[in-house]
Amino acid sequence: MNYAEAKAKMTAIGQEHILKYYDELSETQKENLLKQIEETDFSVLKRIGNGVSGERGVFSPLAAMQISEIESRKQELYDAGVAAIKAGKTAALLLAGGMGTRLGSDGPKGMYDIGITKPVYIFERIISNLLDIVKETDTWIRLFVMTSEKNNDATVKFFKENNYFGYKADRVVFFKQDMAPACDYDGKLYMETKDRISTSPNGNAGWYSSMIRAGLDKILTDEGIEWINIFAVDNVLQRICDPCFVGATILADVAVGSKVVRKAAPDEKVGVMCLEDSKPSIVEYYELSEEMMNAKDANGDPAYNYGVILNYLFRTSDLSKVTDDKMPMHIVKKKIPYIDENGNPVKPDEPNGYKFEQLVLDMIHQLSSCLPYEVIRDKEFAPIKNATGVDSVESARELLKKNNIEL
Ligand code: UTP
């Protein structure tokens, strides 16, 4: 894209201030800015005031496969899962593109050391969990790692320096997720530097479109991968590609399996699996009416009782049905570093604008069927969102100790 084209593109959307410093830039900087203007999807700006619709459909319960059923069908589920893993039909995808702002560490969240007597990195714990299955099935499961432009180099370097934490290097593929522009409350784009528009990762649902853009669907086809287990970087206890979960999802013949945990209390603040207008969905805790909170299933148990933990097994053949423009856009108020009108960098202490994100949980509603699969909370759910308190390094350490993991 040349300057005239960039100017026309930005003028058409009322953002020509992005080229304000163009004449001052070096040739390389000019090229970088033009490239960013060419590659960035500015259509997200039109979603301001029109992001997540407040209107929801009609909710109804969606029964989960509970521990008792999993136990009684264990061998059958396990065998089906192992067969799929051994046949190379199952891949894992680590979502590591987030900014981890709540944890407050500068580097990628996975590089955070949660050890006490020795270093134990979050990435190390995650890879160790996956290695259990690799050993159990004698199969090197294909592992995709989604990073972002902000943390890719540090992440790749860290994996290399640590010898991939024992994983087989040629079975790991890193790819960067797409970035979304960030703007002020009037929709004007911020500049991060004179040659760069402020951007942030486009949300964890970005994994699918970013993977396609990186050409990785070729690996899916070439290797016959039919299922992808998507999981968050910060849950250090979760099992990944565990045979019973894989087997249960395949045998249920659904588009996606979702690990869920039984709620600790009816009003616990977790998103709950359900149906919305007969399609799988997730109802947020603040959307649960009193009536829904007290509703019971045929066994007399709470009908909306299973919270999601961001660990899903997607059937790859159904993913083309998920289209970005049908998905809600979460427009979040955040602190966005920028340069002021004099070109000086500013790091705001308070939120000063919008970031745009699409979320994996909204992908579920685009699909026709889902199996909520119960896992035991204390064995599989130790998220690290904060440094202290709820869902923190401290709480995760306690749970790891309970599971006899040395720290
Ligand atoms: P969170 O929603 O906890 O966000 O991500 P975060 O960015 O890690 O942390 P905060 O909110 O800034 O404190 C849940 C999972 O989704 C990934 C994260 O890396 C984490 O594994 N994620 C999130 C992405 O991969 N990309 C994104 O754009 C956002």
C-alpha cells in the first residue's frame, strides 16, 4: 500500500490523523506504518455502540455428562479417546496471546514462576500435563501455541531456552494472533508511537481466524486432525487431550466438548453452560434469574449447575460455521498507552479508551451441539488471574500441593 492509498483508506473512516507524523518518519518506519494500515481490520470501530447485544434468547438447561456417568463408562470413553489420539486426530492449542494485565507481570503469563523451592513456570506445568498424555498414549500430539505480536518473541525464546520443557520441538507450531486497533471514547484511533497505531490482541476467539490466516489449516488437513483441544495458559491443573474427554466428545457426536465444573454455590460468579434458543450457549452469572438459579433437573439437582473453565474440544469440520461478524464484539474500557498531540508518550493510570475482543465462549453458540463434560474442580481448575487472593498464584499453589505437585 502506498501513501496515497493509505491516506484515502484512513480519510474514508475519519482517521487521517494516523498519518500526521508521516513526513518525519524514516523510510523503514514509513513502510511499517503503511503495512499496518494495510493489514489492520478497522471495521471493529463500527461496532462501538453495537458490540454485545443485551438481548438474549430463551435459556433452557443443557445436561452435563457427570462424573458418575464418566466413571461407569470409563473404559469405553478411554478406548475411544486413545484410538483418536493414536490416529493423530487430536491436536492441542494453547491460548497464550493474552496480556495478563491482572497478574501484572511484564512478560508472557506462561513465563511466570510459581515455584517455591525451585523454579516452576506456568508453561512448564502446562506442558508437563500434556506430556502425561503423550507418554500414556505413546503419541506426540500436535501442539499449536497462539501468541500475539506483543509476546511472541519472548515466548518462542523461552520455549527454546528451556528445551520445549521436554516436548518434541518439531511437534510445536507457534502462530501470532491478529491484533485489533484501540481507540479513545470517541472512536479516534490512538497512536502508540509516531509510526504505529495502538493495538491489542483481538480476544481469545481470534485463534481460529488467525490460524487460518497463518496457513495452518494445511497442517490440520495434511495430518488429518479432526479435533482441537483449546485451553487457557493460566489453568495449571487442567488435563489436556485426556482420553476420556476426547472419547466422550467423539462418542456424543457433538461439534464441541466443554469441560465444566460443578458450581460451588448457586450464585457463584461463573458462566454456566446451557441452551439458548435451542443452541449451546453460556449464560453469565449476572444473567441468571432467580428462577433459573432455583430450577431443578429430573434428579432434583440444580439445572444450571456447571461452569465453564475455558477448555474445549472443537470438531474441526464444524469450525467453518463460526464467522467473526456473527460473533458479539466485547468492547472493553482499558488503559491504552499513546502519544499525545505533541508526540510525547503517555501511560494512563485510568482506562482511557476501548479495546475490541471476541471470546471463545461466544463461538460455542455458533455451533449446533455441545457436550458439557464434568471434571473435578480441585483436580482440574487452578486458574491464575491475579497475584494474590481469588484465582491467584497463592490459590493455585494450594491446589497444586493438594495434587502432590512439587513446587
Ligand atoms: P483472560 O481473559 O484471562 O485474559 O484470558 P488475559 O489477557 O490473559 O488476562 P487479563 O485479563 O489481561 O488479566 C484467558 C485466556 O485467553 C488467552 C489468555 O492468554 C488466556 O490463556 N487470550 C486472551 C488470548 O490468547 N488472546 C487474547 O486476545 C486474550
